[in-house]
Amino acid sequence: MNFPDSASLLQNAQENFLYDKLVFQIRKDFGLANIHIDIPDSVMPNTLIGSLREKIYFLIMERFSEYLNLLYVIDVPEREFKKIQVTDVVEVAEQVSFLVLIREMQKVWFKKKYSG
């Protein structure tokens, strides 16, 4: 799961028919963390990236404990989280969004591979 950015990850998800499952997984995990995220079923990849980044930015700025809980629920690896280059909150939100997408893609890929 080495992707240079969110756009290439989502393109790969579409090519492998995992995009809809990825969107579902994101909504599911946000729900498990009791955080509402408004992502329609037919969301375009660029809109998904923007919505995710905006929500994470909001959580960092306004609801930090919920942000930490979300990372726990999604199971973003701490070692990856520690690699984030802290510049400004917008950039951090972008990098965290990418980590969230990577982790959610891993979950979807593993479910497909081992579902029989």
C-alpha cells in the first residue's frame, strides 16, 4: 500500500472496484467514533478528499478529543502519525487525511482478499 498521495490511492481503489467499499468503511468508522461525516454514496474522489480533510481540520481545531478517538477507532498506526511534518493545521489535516485513507483502504483490501 505505497501511494504517493490521496488521489492515486483513490484511483487505485476505483480501478480495483474497491472505491464504494472504501467510502462505506470511512462512514462506518466515523460512525463508530460518533462523528457525523456527510459523504454521499456517489461522491467523487476529489470531493471525498476535500470532505475528509475539512472534517479532520475541524476536529483538530474544535474537538481534539474526538479527533484522537477517531484515529484510535480507525487504527491509524502511531509510527506513521509521528512522521507527520508539523507545519500548519491545514497541512497536518491533509497528511492525517491521507493516513486515514491508507488505513481504510487496507481494511477494505484485507476484507476482499480474505472474504473467501
